[in-house]
Amino acid sequence: MARTLKIAAAQMGPVHLTSKRPETLSRMITLLQSASSLGAQLVLFPETAFTTFFPRHLIASQEQLDTYFEHNDNLPCAPNTKPLFDEAKKLGIDISVGFAERAEDGKGYNTSVYFSARKGEVIAKYRKVHLPGTKEPFENPDAVNQLEKRYFEPGNLGFKAFRTPDLVEGVAKKGAGEGEAAPGKGDPVMGMMICNDRRWVEGWRIYGMQGVEVVLCGYNTAGFAPDLWGTRKVMTPEEAEKDAVFHHKLVMQGNSYMNSCFSVSAAKAGLEDGKYDLIGGSCITSPEGHVLAEAKGKGDEIVFAEVDLEDCRQGKEKTFDFDRHRRIDQYGPITEQTGVVEPELLG
Amino acid sequence: MARTLKIAAAQMGPVHLTSKRPETLSRMITLLQSASSLGAQLVLFPETAFTTFFPRHLIASQEQLDTYFEHNDNLPCAPNTKPLFDEAKKLGIDISVGFAERAEDGKGYNTSVYFSARKGEVIAKYRKVHLPGTKEPFENPDAVNQLEKRYFEPGNLGFKAFRTPDLVEGVAKKGAGEGEAAPGKGDPVMGMMICNDRRWVEGWRIYGMQGVEVVLCGYNTAGFAPDLWGTRKVMTPEEAEKDAVFHHKLVMQGNSYMNSCFSVSAAKAGLEDGKYDLIGGSCITSPEGHVLAEAKGKGDEIVFAEVDLEDCRQGKEKTFDFDRHRRIDQYGPITEQTGVVEPELLG
């Protein structure tokens, strides 16, 4: 029996430092309504969707910094975010959206939540594990900073997959009588990751080991930034952006294939503040690693596909049957060591 | 300073059940000479290069089975293999080549070795960790068996990277005086994997964590086989082969990028015994995930590229600086659990 799901990525064009929160929110609601008109059941929004990508700026004022964060994780009640969740509930569409989270202990996290329209509540939360960039700003004033390590703590919630209720037909529910199908079996298995996480095989694999069927990944990815690392490849801005899009799609396609799952990725794209270039390339990929749909431009745009979650089975039961083929006795270094060790010197 | 290396994949066309070992060996030597004429310093041959891909056959006779194995791992001395190593030494070309290994305790392994021409000896050995297929043959007589799990034990040597001596210029050697550069630093860091291993991120990552610069992977990959798994995708043989080549290149490109290394892959390709189709697609990929060179056909063919190992630095020092970005505290399940666990049921 087919287990179809209509999914969408809500790519957003630039959100500037000067953009008003209500304007941005209004764009997001318009995107949600567009997705609804296509029949979408689930819409993914980008990383830090409600604001500009502020980690590129060194922000000295705590007051200013606070304006980019939500001070609790109860987004559906906060004034700057509530209308989006209200609209999702009204339209009956699940959403996943990224935001900067200020935890109760004052720590910051780069977070995304999954909101179930039928439940009317956030049912899952993920905090970005792989924070790129640096803690301290670059000395070179021409550099574009990437201060995620300054403003955020690495995510501490792991990579927890979850089944989303009420999205596909014919699934037995909790409280089903004895002898009936196990409750929830058949509900889609989802996992969230954020931006740079998609380049790290470890998160994908841990989701794969929970049978993930759809990985959701919002992102803000620079198309071009001056090279301050002394590395040797020099590219034009156009070449650099093309390569960044290539790398984005390569990791979405490759990791979807190697974990037999669909993926949805949603960019914040275009020139923020008229000069900070972010790539587009929002796309939906299949468990066989193919791109099923992708953004045409770098503005606000819905990328949509209807998929059959049963397409994950071929990979999960054959080439990537982890139970039969993984060899954890040979994998020790992956969790025992963080960085690079010198290989044996032969000869 | 550039650290250039001229590398080649020696793709081989089909080797049949009826092919005579000296004929196959002669083809390999011809390929080596072709690579030499291009200036290659290192040539990779396929998995089980000296024989047909025998695990597709159920072989009841131990005597017949033994003809596909080498009874020790001292290939450079065995009569059916020695001439290849002699030629490599004579031409001054390092080679890596796959073969079926019969260990001293009688166990079988799907193995590859790295032979240093200057040393005149095998300096590294790898045993395939991710054996695909089944232990028992399929009941359906139309099925193409894949009996690697029957004939081989999973590799037990881990993923050990190694530096190869004498391949690049200007590297200090063992015994260098005090104050000189550390011996071996600057020698290329190599890692071997075999066929199906390339689809598994764990091996790549462990090599990456040793600073690998070139991953070598020989393979025999079916282009089309009847689907006996009851999974739902039905393809024509042409579509299936196209998809198999796509998956091959996707994992070579994606994993090269995510571990900032070059890769070289060498197929045994074409129709073995006139009916078992193997894909081509032998290629060399860059640390940025691009294909630098690839096979044009499915016969005996050299794929060649001159690369600069310094191109690995950009990835290793920036996006994929493992020391700064990996978060092993969040990776536990990768080594704690083999298969798939049920995710939390929400709602």
C-alpha cells in the first residue's frame, strides 16, 4: 500500500538586518498558503527563518542580539511567531521551522521545531550539532564573519527521529485494540538537521539507524565569501556560488541514498543587506539519491513533491540493510576520536 | 609547494569463468604499460582482478574454488600473480590490486594490497569489511547469486591509512637528522577499500580521521540483476545500469568531498560469461567532489589524472576541520548499535 506524502520546501529570499519581523512573518504565511494550494501536508522553512542570518555580524549589544532570539521554545505562543503556527493549524499543514533559541539557562541554540497541525503543538525539537565558523571575529575587516560558535552552544539533543502522527492514511493509532497493527507503525519517520549538519555523515547515519524516511534541513549557505584561510583555490564569485550549490546537492543526494530516505532542504537565499550572498538550491531528493524537485530562483518560492514513503524500502531492505551489513566492531575511531591522527609510516 | 601525483585506474573488461589466468595477467600487464606511457606513478586494479567475479557462482568443489584464491598473501611470489609485480617494479610504478585471499587459518577474505615499486614489496593490506549479498544461494534458479558472505569473512584489519614512500618530491626520509622535517611527512596518505565499502560512510570517515589524501577502491558492480527482493522499483536493464553508475559516482564524489580527499576507482566491467553485466564508470574524483577523469567504455582502459595533493588542504582546514567541528558526544549510536531501532512514537 502506498504511503504518499505531499511535502514542500518554503525557500525564502533575503531577510535584511532592517527587515521588520511582521513583514518577514507575512512572507512566510504567504508561502504557507501557496504550499497549501498545492495540497502540501508538510512545509519546511529555512534555518533562522524569522530574521536575517545574524551570525555574520559581530553584535556587541545584548539588547540587539536578543531581538534575533526567541526567549523560550514555545514558538506557537510568541507574538513574533504565533501567526505562522496559527495559520498552519488552520490550513491543517505540519511545519518545521528554524529559529535562534534562548534556553531557560540563558544559553543560545540554533534550533528547529516540528509542529503538528492536528495536535496543534510542537512535537519535536532539534538543536544544531555542527556549528560552523568561529567564536571570535576575523581581524580582517573585509571578512564575512560566521559567528555561530559565539552565539550558540552545540546541540545537545542528539539526532532523535520521530514518527509524525496523522500524515498518512490507514495507520493504527495509540489505544488500538489488541490484535490490531501496532500504533504509529506506518506513520512517517522524520529527522531534522540544520544547514552545516547536512555535510556530516554522522547525523544522517544516526537518523538512518532509526529508519528515517524524511530528513528536513533548513539552511543559510554563503555563495561567496573572501578567502581568509590561505587555502589555494581562488574562484570568481560566480564559480564559488556554483560550487556551493553543487556541494549542497551532492551531500543531500549522497546522504539520502546512503540512508535510503527522502530529504527536503529549504534555503534562505539571495543577497541579504544587498551584499551577503546566500545560495538557493532548495530541493527534495529521493532515497535513490535523485533530485525530485528544486528551486528555480533565489527568492521566495515553494518547491513541491508528492512522494511515496514506501520507496525507502528498496534501499533499507537490500543494499543498506544495516542489520546484515554494518560492522560496528570496525568503526571504533568514529566515536573514540574527534580529530585527525597521523597514519602509520611505512617504508 | 605542489605535491603532484600521477595516478591511474586500470579498468578491466570482463574476465570469464573460462578465461585462462595467464591471459588475464597479460591484459593487466598491458594496462600497466599503458599507464606507464602516460607517466603514472600509481595504478589501481579492480577487486578480484586476476579472475572472474566468482562469488556469483555456487561452487561446490573445493578444488575449483581454490583456483580463485591465492593461498598466501605474498602475491609478488605466486606464479599466477608475480609477473604483474615484477613489471610494476621494473617500471617503477606502485600498484594496488584486489584478490581473493586464503589466510593461513583457511579463512577467505576479499583483499587488496598496496605494492611499493621502490621497496619491491607489499607495504599494506586491506580486507573488505562490507560484504554484500548472502551466505546461501537464492532458491530461484534465475537469480544471480552474490555469495561473498559465503566465501569470505568480513575484513578484520580495520581501515588503516598509510603513507606511501618515495612518490612525491622533497619529503624527508626516516633517519633524517635532527632539525630536519619529520620523516614521511609529506608522503601521500592512502587508504584502500573494496567495492561495496564505498557506499558505507564509516570506512571513509575513519580514513578521513587519518588525514587520507587518496582513497583507492576496486569494484565489481552488477549493472542489472533480476529483483528477488519484492521491492517495488522495476527498471529496464538499461535504466538499472544507468542508476548503478549514478550511485557509484555519487558515493565516490560525496564521500571524497566530505572527507576532503581524492579517490580512484577501478571497475571490472562488461558482460562476464556473456551474460553477467558489470558497470564501468571507473573514475578519479577530487576533494571538492568533482569527477576529474572517467572511463569512456566498459573494456580494458586506463583512466588517468595528475593531481596536486595540496588540494586536500582547503577542505581539511576549513569546512571539514574535524578537530574543530566533529561532536563525538552526539555520535554514540554509530558504534553502539548495528541495525535499526524504532524511533519515539509521538502524538
